[in-house]
Amino acid sequence: MTANVAFRKSLQRAATGRIGCSHGNSFGVTDDRTPLIGRPNGGTDYSQQQQGFLRKVLGASDTPGLDSSNVAVRCLAWSWHMTKATLYSNYVNVLLVFVPLGLVAGAAGWSPASIFALNFIAIIPLAAVLSFATEQLSARLGEALGGLLNATFGNAVELIVSIVALRNGQIQVVQSSLLGSIISNLLLVMGFCFLLGGIVHMKDCHGNGTEQCFALTTGQVTSTLMTLSSASMIIPTALYLALDGMDEEDKLASVLQLSRGTSIVLLVLYLAYMWFQLETHKNLFICPVAAAASSPAGPNGVAAHEEEQDEEEEAIMSPWAAGAILVITTLLVSFCANYLVESIDPLVEDFNITKTFIGFILIPIVGNAAEHATACVVAVKDKMDLAIGVAMGSSVQIALLVTPFLVLVGWAMDQPMSLRFQTFEVIVFALSVLVVSYTVRDGKTNYLEGAMLLGLYIILAIAAASMTN
């Protein structure tokens, strides 16, 4: 999610040559009226950009009416300017045309395949917009509150889809999608990051093979947390098998009691992890090599300092605008998710697709598509700390925040949502965590390790597709 900021900043640098310029502001402060791309530098360039009313209305650089004395005109212009800021924030937003199509398909009762496909594609850009609004709101709240907000809304799409599915009694789909999101981040996203980054940075200037580095603490802490989360799923499954002599109802009641207690413990541990990473030990999550390279005391201190300023997160809209976009997008995601979940059972019957494959492989693509792309982009730019933070950080959020939260939500809904997953899913999760832990334990990576992670993910996808309902 944070990687989207780097993408937008590189786009701004290419258009303006410098971050910090603003329209009508000599102090370089970015606000709601600041042009997004191609900001005027004065005189002739500015007059040329004003030519054509249609260009101003649809262009990203300016919006007519922002300085109008009429309050209604100014409010409409401001709303349109914020809409453009959202639309131009990510290339994947061209898929937003599928949002009305998906809603119409669900309301009109089209075929299950059409409803599923259209809403499946529609949620992908909505996830990107949700990520953008979260970043903008986080930038205004400061590091601590911003980190907590990112943790809360970073996997909002998975959370919304899971709550809708849980309300419809699709517990197997919920569990498969949660586990699939974790594994897709650990194997698919990290695999592509390691592979692409390793290929681009395969050799140094002398022709010797090189490896990309990241903060060792990042890999160690997140690997330990993922191992803990896998244990929290193995223990309820083991308890269920150990209570073989009891009635099925009593066994499920015991597993539910254990799962709900475990979920509370996991939520407390996640809060402790957030405090550890954002407040008390945040210095440990910085790669020493990257820190030394960007130190102002080095031979390139001035350039490094300017680059550090360029990398600071820049807010281009007010908290009210970001909050409004967050609410609207969340509502749209909930409607699309409702139609998508309702089409699962007919889709399974018509096309003989397993619910495990839908939840394990397809649904995770919806919520993680934007993060997948941006993580790969920053990995190619040799920013592995950011890439690892996107991939493994999202996995930790789902394992220690979203999953136990959904167990408690199921408790409130009187749905038997527990941490007892299918035996296949538990084994797959444990093996994936084991392989990733060995991969990241030394704080270095290369393209071969990426190829191995991708290979394991492909094997798991084939296994999920081969299962029967």
C-alpha cells in the first residue's frame, strides 16, 4: 500500500521536475487545490495550461471554479478536483467502469458467471482507491495514528468480503480466502519481488553476482509472528482430532471456545507488534546498508538528504475528503462483495469449481492486486524494505488482526467461525511459513529464491484446483 506513494511521487517528479511546487503557494505546501501533475511554473507555461475549458475540467493539473466566490460552485469544483485526484492516483482505476456493470448485473439477476466476473474485476480498482484514501488520511494523522489506520484499513477489502460471506454462512470460503491472502502475499508477491528485483540487480559494475538486502529484523519478527499464527490454527485442528470420542456438537463447541480465546490473545499480540514496530524499536526495521547509503554524513550527503525529503509521504487532500472517499468506496465494495458472494454457490454448481479454489486462489487476487503491482515496482527499484513490508506486513495483518477479528464477528453473528481450518489448508500454511522463514532469515535475497517461492505457489494452486467439494 505504501508503495503507491512512491509511484505517484515518481509520476509527479517526471511531470514537474521537483516535488513541493504548488499552485498559488510560495511555500511549497501541498493542499486540496494543488495541481496533481504538470504544476504551473509560471508565465508562459501557466498561460498555455489554461487554454481550453475542457482540458482544465478533465486534466489533472487544475480545476476551474476552485477560487470562485460562489460557495456552490466552489464546493462542486472542489469535489470534482478530489475525484480527479482519486482517479489519477493509480493506473488500475481504469477498471472502475466495471463497478456499475457489476452492480447492474447483480441487481438484474444476470448469470452467476457474469455476476462473479464483473464484481470480481470491479473490486480490484476499488481496493486501489481504498488504499489511496487510507494513505491520504494517514499522512494527516501522524506516524503512530497513521500506522494504526493503515493496519485497520490495509486489508479492508478482504475484511468486507469475509464479513459478507460470513453473514451468508460461507465459512469455508471465508477461511480459504483468509489463508489464500496470507499465502499469496508470502509466496506470490514476495516471489515476484525477489525474482524481478534479483534479475534487475543480478550483477554489480564488476560483473559479480549481487543480492538485495533488507532489514534483518523485518524478516525475523514477521517470520516468528507467522509461525505463531500457524500454531494458532494447528492447535484447534489438533484439539478437534483429539476429541474423537465426543459428540460432534461437543467437539465443535470446544473448538469454538478455544478459537475465541485464542483470537483475543492474537489481537493483543498484534497491538504489541504495532507498538514495537512503530514506536519503541522502529530503528530496527531499517536496513543498515540503506541507512548508511542515505546518511547525510556520507560523501553524497546533500543528495541523500534531498532524496529523503522527496520520499516523505505527501498528502494531496484534506482528511475530510479522504474520509468521504473512504466511506463511499467501502459502501461500493460491500455491495460488490455481496453480489460476488451470492454468486459463489451457483457458480460452483454450474462450472464444478471448488470453493477452496475460489477462496484460496481467486478472491485473494481481488484485495491484493494493487499491492502486488506496487511491491514489484519498488523491488525493481531496489527498495526491498518497502517491498518486504508490503508483502509480509499484509500477511501479519491478516493472520493476527483480520482472522481473529472475524472469529469474534462470527461469535456476534452466531456463526460457528473458528480457527479450525481444513487439514489441507493448515498443512499448506505451515509449509509456506517454513519455506519463507528460511528464505528471509539472512536479510538477503536473489532471483533464485523468488523462483522457488513462485514454484511452491503454483504447486499449491494446482493442488487447490484438483480438490473436490
